[in-house]
Amino acid sequence: MKHSNISLDEYLLLLREKGFKFEEDVIGFIYFGKQYTKASDQTIKAAIEITLKTQKHFDGSFYMSLLETFQNKNIESMKQAYTYVQQLGLLPA
């Protein structure tokens, strides 16, 4: 399913429907990361998804590290994010 056309709020609701029930502190941290890095919704959604796939749960420090890396590497799309983490060996190609 493509997530590129939905907002971060809608994406979080979609994850909730799939069984990922984030506590309010996690949601607050997700939005803190967005403000801190000034990342786009696309980048935030990629960081959340990759965090969940690699860590099997939401790990705030891993998420923040991804966001900062994506910003430093000028990664702005889900495709760029996945290509980058595959090159690092975090996810299979």
C-alpha cells in the first residue's frame, strides 16, 4: 500500500488499525522528531516504518538517529530511505 499521499496523522491512524498502538508519549516523540529535524511527513513515515521493521517495536533513539541521518543525507522520499538502509544492510534488498 502506498503511504505517500497520506498525512502523518492518517499514517499513525493506519498503523493503529494494523495493531500498532502507540502510547501518547511515543506519538509525542514522533512529533518532537519531526519538529527537531524539520523533516517532511514522507521522511517521518519512512523512519517510523523502517524503525518498526528493523527493531520490531518503536525504538525512539533508533527513530531519531534515522531521522537525523536522513536529513544529513538529504533523503526526502520513502524510496530513497529504503535504498539507503538497504545499502547499510539494515534491511534486505
